[in-house]
Amino acid sequence: MTDAPSLQQILSAVEAYAAERHPAPAFDPARPSVPVSGRVFGPEEVVSAVRASLDFWLTAGPETAAFERALARYTGHRQALMVNSGSSANLAAVSALTSPRLGDRRLRPGDEVITVAAGFPTTVNPIIQNGLVPVFVDVTLPSYNLDASQLEAARSERTRAVVIAHTLGNPFDLDAVADFCARHGLFLVEDCCDALGATWDGRHVGTFGDLATLSFYPAHQITTGEGGAVLTNRPALGKLVESFRDWGRDCWCAPGCEDTCGKRFGQQFGTLPEGYDHKYVYSHVGYNLKATDMQAAIGAAQLDRMDDFLRTRRENHAYLRAALAPYEDVLILPEEDPRARASWFGFTVTVRPEAPYTRRALVDHLDGQGIATRPVFAGNLTRQPAYRDVAHRVVGGLETTDLIMNGALWVGCYPGLTRAHLDHVVGTFERWHARHGVRAAA
């Protein structure tokens, strides 16, 4: 019988295998392919996943706790709670604000929550799922973010919160929104799912609101496959998020732990028998939204790359913007506020109504050249079939939202793209405009 290999031998072999099995894809001009997003990883992530799997802690455990601590340090929060997706992060965050433990501040069915129509469904879905009423306001170009000038018009006596995303990694006007929420005593949830690493006046996005959310889906700044997190600087809210994430339970013991409070069998809850096991007392109608230690181990390795990822995203975005600037007569190009430092999720253009071509024609042409595109998510959520019979309120006519719905698309700027990928994108745009008689501005 031979001796089993040591852990270090196993991991060294995994590292060598991963380096050979997963080389960075090169651009092939004969068969061009420019994805909008994708996983960017190295042997370190594979080794981390295997190491965690060998520990065989199949749910959240020590790797999750370590990743949560590292993520909170990076973003400037007191607490990070890992969940199984960005959608779950939004659900846990909004649900936490409905807790009876918040007293008169809790969100109740029928209360209104200000958001935008030009966004992703799962920013808005938790509002609806909790019996709240979304109030849709318009956005502005070229930021693709909330039109802060509409906030006062959107507010009513039932308004209790603002839940909005930093669109495509570009921070919305946090000065205006945070001031509005403070003046009117409203909760603010920052959906940062597309914006990890972005800052406003030098502070990480997510630190301005009561709660913030992240997604670690492969399209995002770091990935754990499926996964996400809720961030907060308010421990009382963190406790509520944790309850909704962990089946709605009242106990705060970590999995595998017992009687942390020393009163496991010595308390009275509701009409339960006195001394009912605190580990099985439920204070909220919650869910199981936890991720796994294997995902967390990958996330920790990805977080170590975050500065490089952010720099490359910004460099790629700047390169595309400079190259396409000569076509601003027909394309609206993205801009960040001088107070912001975006963590660009993608590079967005909106075809102006007076352009000699349509967004659909441009999309078809790009697709034919191997360049993947996406619309700006749902376009206008109020026009989507799922929301046809959902109670909501609209401020104004959502004219800019409709312009984005009809004219906007985005292409990739993620770190997996090389200069060859980007040059192919730029050359395709140049040939397209030459074909349509659009001369590049000097």
C-alpha cells in the first residue's frame, strides 16, 4: 500500500493542471469572438476551490467567514454577508427593512420605494415580493443613472425607501440621493452588483446607504460562479439580513455552533413553550440564501486580483471611448461624474434618433463580426410583460428610459479582452460608419 499524497502535492499538481487546462484565450482574427463578459481566473482560483472541497465543508463555513471579512475590509464596511446570488442579496436587503424589529421605520405592504425603470429586474423584484410599490423615475444620459431632479416629485406620504443601482458600474449621484434620503428619513439600498470597486469622492459605493448589495456572477468584477453579498455598516441591519438569509431564524449561532448566547433553552418567544430551542425559533419569514465554502474560497482568490481587474476595466473603457469619440454626432457615449471613479461593467452607446441607422441594424452587424452585445438590461421595466399587472407609480414620461430601450447597447470591456479584441471592435465601428457615410469628427 502506497502512502497517500500530501495536501501540498495534490495542490501543486492541481496548479500545474489548471495552468495547462485553462490558458487565457487569444484573439483569433480568422474567427473573431469578442464576448461582453466572462470569467478571468488563474490557477490560484482552481487551487482554492480544490483545497476547500477537500475540507468537504459543503455549506458556509470558515472559508465563507474569511471571505466576508476580506470583502468588508476592501469595501469599507463593518459587515459583509455572503449569499448565493446578487438577486438574493437584493431580496435579503429589502426584506430586512420589513422586519418588525425596526418598529415604526419598518417597510409595510403598500409603502412606496423609489427606483428606476431603466434597470435590471431583480433590483425591483424584492420591492414587489414584499408587497411594496415601486415608484419609477427616469434616468439621464450620458450617465444612464437616476435623474436626481425627479426625486422630490417622486416622494409621497407613503415613500419609505430608495433602492437603485449604479448602472453598469457608473456611480449615481450619491450626494443628491443620500441627502434626499437623510432629509426625509428614508432607507437607502445601493445595488452595487455591477459596481464593486467604484468610488464616489474617494469612498467606495455601498458605504453611503443603509445596505448595499453585490453579485459575483461570472459577468461581474469578481466571480464565485453563483454568489453575492449584502454589505452594511449597521450591525442591527446586518443581524436582520442574516436572519432572512438563514431561514428566518432568530438565533445567531454559526452552523455547527450551539448556545453562543448561553440562553438556548431559557427564553420565551411568542406562544411557543417556555425554553423552546432557540436554534429553532424563527423571527422572520426567511429563506436559505447561503453560498458554499468552495465559492467563498474562489471569491477570496478573485478579490486579490480586484485592483488589477479594476484598472484593466477602466483602461479598456477609456480606449473604446477615445476611439469612438469621433462618432458622437450619431452615438451617445458614456461619461462618469467628476466625483466618481467608475468600475465599468461594460461600454455603452446609444444610437441617436437622427442617426442614419438603427440600434437593431448595428447590433446585427456587430454580431456578424463576432462582437457580442447586450441591451441596457430590461430597457424599460414598465413595458416588460412580467410587470403588466404589478401595482406601481411612474413619475413623468420616462422619455430617456425609452430612448435607452430603443437605442442603447453595450459591448465588453472586461479584463479578459486584449488590445486585439478592442481593435477589432473599433475597426468594426469605423467600417460601419464609413458604409453609412458618417465621417469621423476631427
